[in-house]
Amino acid sequence: MSEIVVRHVKPEDAAALMHIYSQPDTMANTLHLPLPSLQKWQERLSNLSPAGHSLVACIEEKVVGQLTLDVIATARRRHCATLGMGVDQTCRNRGVGKALLGAAVDLCDNWLQVTRMELTVFTDNAAAIALYRHFGFEIEGTGKGFAMRQGEMVDAHYMARLK
């Protein structure tokens, strides 16, 4: 199996990220909308938040996954960060998500003074829930009718990890 390299996103990654988040399964399990434009991805990558960290996972220099980590700027919540991620459907179950999430946990635990990591995950996304649990995330609650997906309202778990 090829090595997975995690690095910060570059502007030239826009097309690869558009491809990943355009895949039906990835789109269904994130809050992305269908038919994303390359221009929107280029704009997103050129306007990254100073409190944010956007990481990509590469196999043989091809971008196969992405994770966004946003440290909350509000004074009383600066110890918290939210995250979201997506993995190319052809590269699932190969350690891509684990590599990305491991890098984010390392950033939070050892560099950013973040002691609480938060996320939402659809309740039917068993693989993602298992990955998050592997890194110590726990379900703290469930949002009923959290988001629209393919014409139906679906539930999501609120999960968090405390250092």
C-alpha cells in the first residue's frame, strides 16, 4: 500500500477537492451541495480563515481526502475547534481518514491549545462514527431533522473529543 502524506492545502488542489466533494456518497455525508463549481473551490482556497487549517491527504501526490479544522475565535470558546472531512470514495478503508484525523488531533493537542474538538456526523454514517470513536470522540447528543439530504430531513450526532 502506498504511503499517505498529509499536508496543508494549496490553491492548485481546488480541482481535486471539487472532484472529491462532487461524489454522490461524499456529498450525501457532508453538507456540500451538488454541482460545485471550480471557481467556488478556488475562491474558498484563496480565502482561508486565519483561524482555520485545511489539510489534504495524498497518495502518490494525488489528493484523496481533505479535513478542515476551524479554531473558534470567541473568547470563551478559544479552546474549541470544529472539523469536517471528506475522503475520495475510491480510497476509503485505506487509512486516509485516520491519517487526516490523526494530524488534526496532533495539531489540537500539541500546537493549538485546543482541548475540545467538535463535529457533527449523520447518524447512518457508521464508518465515520467508528473512526471518530477510535480517536476518542463521544456522542453528546442527536439533532433530529439536522439537514436535508436527497429530499429528506436526516438526523446527525453531535460528537466531541476532550483532551
